Amino acid sequence: MKFLLRTNGAWGAVDREKKPPGEAVDEVQDQLALMIISQSIDDETLLRVTEKETAADVWAALRSMHVGVERVREARIQSLRLDFDNLKMSDAECMDDFAEKFMMLVGRIRELGDAMEEKYVVKKLLRAVSTKFINIASSMVLFNDINKMTMEEVIGSLKAHEELLKGREVQTEQQLLMAKGEDSARGRGRAQGSRDGGKDKSKVKCYNCQDYGHYAWECPKKGKEEKALLAQGYASDEPALL
């Protein structure tokens, strides 16, 4: 807007500080300045300055409003900067969720006109990750030029590292389950062996075949005799004694 006022020769109607006190305002220049200003601001702002008589008064009001808006903007930037500096990734948080939060905060700060340097953002990101990313973060600091890396590149590397960790966790869990199953099977085998080996079966009588040396539930003839009885139609209605 200032450029338009200068190129159209209307800046003198706005900048009254350099003119002698009491000097009359050039009506044509003043009207031209008012037209340029009215066409350069939005309707809401125009309604707030319609009661001003001269272009100089309108310009002074706009400058005051801009100073107020600028102070609000700076205060908002400071608040977001504080949130950014205190941002930390929790141990239970995944990289996708943290990256979304991190990038959104950076975007909001930059939208307000604070040009955060990329290297500052990258260094903060590597400091903010949780303990499970410490190794990969340290490797990037030691072996990469992080001053030339972008935020997106670092996030991509961290996500790749997270996927590798997930694969190892699944493999470890499967190994633990297998080991647990093997221990349980060995325990059952030992219990069965101690139960059977602790007694002398030479005097044990089987109530199924009437022979000695085994119990009825482990009788080797039980299946054959039952099948023979069923084939002849003489299967007993009473359950076999154990």
C-alpha cells in the first residue's frame, strides 16, 4: 500500500510529519490517498476507519491497529515456542503420532512469520524422541551432517527404525512362547514319569484283561476287545471300571 501511495504521488497526504504545522492538505492528493487505502484493506478494517476525515488520520489508525495485531502475533509465537521447547515424546507414543504433533506445531509457528531454521528444528526433534530412539538419534548426530538434513528426512529414518524394532519384538515374543511351551511339556513329562515310575506295577491287576503289570486305563487289549464285542452285538451297557 505504501508503494502505491508513493508511485501515485499521494504519499504526501499521508506522511504529514515532515510538513510544517498548519499547512493545508491538498484535497486532490488526500482523496487519491483515501481511494488507494480503501482499495487496499478488507471491508472489516474499512468499517473501523470510515469516521476518519483525512488520509493521514486513516493511516495513523491503521498503523495503531497493526501494532496491536503485531503484539498479539509475537505473544502467540512466544507461547508456541514454549510448547515447542517443552515437547517430549513419551515411551508409549508411536512415531506417527509424535511426528504429526511435532510437524503441526512447527507449521503453526512458521505461519505466524517466525522462520524457524531447519537445523534448529532437526536438532530439537532428535532431542525430543523417547529412549527407544536414542541409538538411531545418536548415530545420525555422529555420522550425518544434521545441519543439512530436513525434518522430513529425520522423521523417515526414525519411522524405519521403529519398524525394525517392531519386527524384533514380534520375533522375541514368539521365541518366549515357544520356550514356555517346551518347559510346560517337559514338566508334564517329568510328572508323568514320576507318577508311573514310583510304583511297582508287577502286582497291579488290570480289571479289563485280568492280567498283571498295568492299569485298566492303559490296557493294550481294551480297544481290541471292545471292538470285538461291538461287532457281535454284545457291547456292555455299563462303563468299564478304571
